[in-house]
Amino acid sequence: MGRQGKARELYEQARERMKSRHYDEAQQYLEQSLASKKSVEAYRDLGVIHCLKNDTEGAVSCFESALDMDINDHASLSLLGEI
């Protein structure tokens, strides 16, 4: 499996953990996914987890990283605006 496939698999694992509200596990999967391959979606979801943990600085950093990759990512822009 290539880097992109591994990153996608880790991202999907993170999404499953988020759905079941296992945010610490989801965060670990997202960080591993991002270490393998950067993605807007992974940065955005990691930002959401930081928000849920009341880590404003971490959330802002993640949303800004997502926007650095795609300035037209309206979801990250909206979430950043809510902080």
C-alpha cells in the first residue's frame, strides 16, 4: 500500500473514532495520517477535535493549515470564523 492509501486508511479510521466520540484515538489516527500525507480533510477534522477539547490554538493552527492547502475550503474557513 502506498503512502496515499495508508493515509486514507488512517483517515477513515479516525472518522470512525470521531463518530463514536473517541476523540483521543481519532486525534492519533489523524496525526498519523497527516504524517503520511497532508490533506485538507485531515487538518480540518483535527481542528474540530482541538475545538472539542477547548484547544483554541491547536484548532486555529489546523484550520489555517487546511486553508494553506486550499484557500477555497469553505468548511475550514467557516469553522475558523466560529472560534
